[in-house]
Amino acid sequence: MAVDSFSAKARKISANIGAHYVDNARILPWRSSPGGNLPDPYHVWLSEVMLQQTTVGAVKSYFEKFTRRWPTVQDLARAEEADVLAAWAGLGYYARARNLYKCALYVTEKMDGIFPQKESELLLLPGVGAYTAAAIAAIAFGERAVVVDANIERLVARLFAIDTPLPKGKAEIRSAMDAITPDHAAGDFAQACMDLGATICTSKGPKCGICPVQKQCAAFAGGEMERYPVKPPKKAKPVRRARFFWIEQQDRILLATRPPKGMLGGMRGLPDDGWAAGNDGHATPPIAGEWQVHDNIVQHSFTHFSLQVDLAVYQDGKMVTNKGDNIWWPLDNIAEAGLPTLYAKAVDWKLKEEK
DNA sequence: AATGCGGGGAT
DNA sequence: ATCCCAGCATT
């Protein structure tokens, strides 16, 4: 395609997406209205980290909870890390919460509570990568940054029929996004593109009939929208087994704090057999005595494997001595323990089974 | 360049 | 059941 017609197409795309956003922007708790004042950088940063690989619907209540409990980045930095992790429980990818806290400490102690404004400086913060740095720079500070998330990858790959498989195709996609990103209000434009990807240019069944850039879309012209973006095939997920140990005493259960990195790192959970390290389903119980084993009470799917869980319930009445990082937790307040979903499912099963 | 890292919603 | 989502850090 000639350079002139490319830039003419780019201008039309830019204008049409921008105009469409004015009346179709989603109303979201962390977002200001199109053309309005720049939103609070703390809110933008917090929402962007929560939104990494996570849908808008899943994030909303967590964003409200965090901003209510910790209204500023200094408030967050003053919290205990364990409280931040517990508040994150259920949202997944817990390294995000650990980096969030680390970043809050850094911004508070080293930057006097002021977030850096440039994309290149934001990129240095823990938990802030290429996407998030560009998004914060554009949305919170008005910088002309080129924002590329999964929505924009799909939208741009279709508009320009880019069929180089990801992740290699990412460079071409970024370059095309650069070409359609306007000099002013790049933050609104990025959010407009993401809204378009989330609501119209969807992965399956795109609503091309109401799309503001249908006429500019090469994939629509070719009639194979769902071919883009081209992705590599996925690997099969192995099924693994785990055993959890239920030790209850005086209406409390014993919880463990998991190792600080790796699967569910730093989170609380039921004592288990070391499944995360590969000791699937065969560990010696943590204390001697009689155990009743319930097979396959819970099934859970992770990114790269799925897990079938057995629950071993301690039968002896003798007092159990606590040790290590374990903590006795009152069962009637188990919702506050901050258990990742995997363990929350097992607790639910046990409490239901008792009725 | 590959891999590890959650969980839930849509299809 | 499978795919996917406002990705990042590590190797």
C-alpha cells in the first residue's frame, strides 16, 4: 500500500474511533469522562495493574474495595503486605499484588508519593511493563504513548490484516497503532480502542454491523475477521493431584502461609502436600494421628495445569500444637482470611459437607 | 523466545 | 470443554 493512502486510512481510523468514543465510552470507576480532566494517577495505576489479564467485570469490586480502604498510594504503602494480599485474594496472579505493594512503598518513600509521569520512568516501577507504562503515561498524564493491549492487538491486526503470528507480529501491530494514535488525547484514544475491542471488535462474533471503522477494516473486506490476530497453538494442560489437610480445633482451622514466590506466593491456604512443588497427593500428614480422606472434592484449573484435590480431615481430639508460619483462624470469619479461590473452594466444600 | 503465573466469563 | 482477558517477570 502506498504511503499516502496508508496515512489517509490511518487518519480516518483515528477520527472515526475518536468520534465514536464521545458517545459510547464505558462508564468505569477509574475513568474520567472523554475530554474531561485527567484522572488520579493512583487510580489509573491501581486499575491498570488489576486489569492485567483480567476482565473489567472482575476488577470493579476490587478497585472499589482498595480505593475505599486505601484512598492514596501513601495509605497503601502504610498497610501490612499481608493485608494487601488478603484483599487481593480471588483476583489471581498474586505477583501483581506483591509488586503493587512494593511499588507503593517505592513511590511513597523514594518519590515523595508522586508517580513518575514519563513512560520511560514508569517502566522502571515493579509490576509495570510496556503496556502499563504506556497506558498510565497516556491516560493519567496525557503523554502521546502507543498503547497496545490484547484488545488493541486484535483491533489493529484486523484493521490492517496483519497475519504475522504473535508474539512476533506484535512489532507490526505496535507500528500500526503508532500510525493511528493522535498527537492529542492519546489516553482517550487508547481507551476508545480498548472499548471497541471489548464491545464490538470481540474475539468471537464481532459486531461489524455497528463498527465505526468497518469501512477501513481489511479483515472485514476479506470476510475473515476471526482469523486475526494469528496466535500459536496452545499446549495441553496436564491434570495433577493435591491433598489438603483440615485441622479443626475449638471452631478454628489451621492455615499456612505459602512461600513468598511461585504458585499463590505469599498467600494463606490450607496446609497441603506440597503439590505446587510436584509432590502431588502423596505427602505424609503434618501431624500423626487418624485422618479421614475425601477423594476429589474440588477441581480447579490454573494457567498451565488443572488440579484434583483430596481433603484429609484430622480425626483425633487431642490438642494440636501450632508451629512455623501457621495460624489458627476462626471458622466463622474465614471470609476474611484472604484465601485464594482454590482453598476457598475446599473450605466451602467442607462447611457444606457438615450440614 | 519460552515459560510460569489465577480465575471467571463467553461461547 | 475451549478460548480468552487493559501482561509482567524470569530464564
